[in-house]
Amino acid sequence: MRKYLSMISLLMIIAFIVFGFIIPQVLHPLPDSWDILILISMLIVSFFTAIFSVKGRLKTITVLLSSLGILSLIAITIRGFIIMTG
């Protein structure tokens, strides 16, 4: 099962990119809080499945992509906090 985790992680990060940036209209029927929760959970699940997958080239790629997503999520959160506090 662990050998498939990197492929699942790659599919999750691709789905995150598609739903978040390429076709965001897919999530518009949902309330705003739900679509943000779905996108964030896809990113976090992708990160953890990449970490627990079997070593290899695909694991390196998925960990790199999901880590960039997590770092950008942290940066957006910090930026939003700074803007809110003035």
C-alpha cells in the first residue's frame, strides 16, 4: 500500500491545482467556507501521504510539490494575519 501513496499524493496535488486555480467554478456551488476547507484539506492530505510514501523519485517530486503548497499556505496565513492586525 505504501508504494501507491506517492501516486495518490501526486493526484491530490494535481486536483488541488486544477480545482483551486484552473477550474475554480467547480467549487462555486459550495459555500465559501466549504470550498476553502476542501482545498486546504486536499493540500494537507497530499503532504502527509507524500511523507509516508516509499522512497523514490516520485516521493521526492510529490514531497517537493506539496511542501511548496504548504509553505505558500503558511505565507498566505501569515500575510492575512498581518493585514488583519494592521
